Amino acid sequence: MKGRQIVLDHIGDREAAALMIDGQLEDILIDSDAPRPGAIYRAIAQRPMKGQGGLFLDTPDGTAYLRQIKGIAPGQALLVQVTGYAEPGKAIPVTTRLLFKSRYAIVTPEAPGVNLSRRIHDEEERIRILAAAGTDLAEASAHGIILRSACEGADEDDIAEDVDAMLDLADKVLADADGPAEKLTEGDGPHLLAWRDWSEPAEVETEAEGFARLGVLDAIEALKSARASLPGGAFLFVEPTRALIAVDVNTGADSSLAAGIKANIAAVRELPRQLRLRGLGGQIVIDLAPMPKKDRRTLESALRAAFRHDTEETVLAGWTPLGNYELQRKRGRLPLAPLLGEAGL
């Protein structure tokens, strides 16, 4: 099917959402038992770990780790927000810089001011959105507001309601800073995340068995294999190890002089989608197909373009002495394979 589809369903008893573009699975969100990124705790500080430049915190969901020690005393209550998923056996990563994020607005406590997405270029539309958001009220608030690109073309009442709700939530959470360790907000589940972040026009499917009917389950089944096909008969393997994610690019049957650079460009264009769908992050090493050194600059341009609009922060670290390329990617999701196992797939 052509166009964008958002499919809201469940895998086993776990809430899940899928984004399909022209019949291809572009993104998948599956709930888990782990603390959700965006959840906010009132946490209690333990002793600082001065050698590591941070400290551990007590939360209702276990130990959290904060990369900050200055001005924090043991036993102090802190408001912190989950920034990602913890690796097995490690503490929950958190920050004291809270964000209250919704479809149209992001509220930034203690950073006053109103900002509008640069993706909205039309001046009349920018004025309309600022008026809908109640700019005067926002500027008088102690919180900052970022109006997201989803505001473009959105109903004015919807924008105003969203801004008010986020400002109200921020006020309530910040007023609840004292007391024992407690979870103050849960973080958004897959269905709410789909509404919040997949904001471009799309057909939304909520009927039961939507994943099976629309090919989502077949696409998920294909992700169980490390191999992914590329245009022109090339292919790549994406294989997580304990230390890093290994990506191997192969030219397939193509034996032309340009086979290496063609396969490598196809691989780096596909890589953000593969990492996103598989929920993989951390250190990533790409073992590229053989190509002349003069083609490296072309490949670097393709890499930057491929990751420019990716959902997870990715650092393009550069070339190794052996000719591999290294990336560092935020662990913003749990790996897909164990999630499927927990869901019975």
C-alpha cells in the first residue's frame, strides 16, 4: 500500500505501534517492563562516585545513575528523568534536565522563552501558531516552550490545549520535589509515542489484528535474521555482540569496478532504519565492502545524509586504521530480539 500508515496493535499482551511507508516497515515501538524514557522520578541521592564523575540514586524501579555530583548531598531528593534504557545489569540513566514533551509542545523548566520549530517557514503560519499557543502567557511563565513542527496546519484549539496541559504538568511535578523516592510520571507508551512523534499525515489503523493483516508481523519476522537485502543484489549483516554492533557489507554477485562503493552507499542509507527497527545502539563498527580510498569522502557524505534525520543521536566517529567505519549511537530503545521473546514471538 502506498503512503503512510500508523498501525496500533499489540504483540502478545504488550502494546505496540508500527509506522509503514509505502508498505515497508519504517519504525516499530513495543512496550516493555523496563522504565520508559521520559519517566520522571523523585529520587534519593546515594554517595557520589567521584572517580566516575557521577552518583547513584535510589528510585522505586531500582538504582539510577546521574552524571553529576556538584552541589548534591547524600540523602538529597532530586527530580530526575529517564533518558534511555539501561544495559543489562547497569543502572537506569537519568538527567536533572526535565522535559515535558507532547505532540505540539515541549516545556523546558527553568529555561524561559518561546521558540518555534525552524521547519515552519511561512511567516503567517508562524504568527498563527504563536497566537494559538498563548505567547503572552508563555512568556510570563518560568518555563520555556518549544512549539514543534507538528503545529503547522494544526487546529488552534488543539495547540492551546496541548501547551496548557504540558505547562500544568510541569507545575505539578516541580511542586512535588520533596519526599521519599517515587515515580511521578510513567513516560509515554507506544500508542502515545506514535501520536506524539509520528505527526506527519497518515492513515491510522486501530482495528484488531492490524499487524497480521497489514504485513507488520511478516516484517518483524524478517528482522529475526541478521541479514538485510540491499538494492542491486548487495546485502548486509547486522549482528550485536556484547561489546559492539558489527555491520558487514557484501556486494553480492556484482563484480563490476563500482560494486564496492555502490553496495556501501546502499548499506549506509539502509543502516539507520535497520538499527532503529532492531533497537540497537552503542558502539557500531561497519566492515565495508572493498573500495578505493578516493571514494571515502563520497561515502561520508552519504552517511551524514542518512543519519541527519534519524530519531536517535548518532556520532559519526570516523575511520579505523583497518578501513572500518565507527559510529556511536544512543541506546534510546531496547533491542528487538529479547522483546519479541518476552512477547512470545
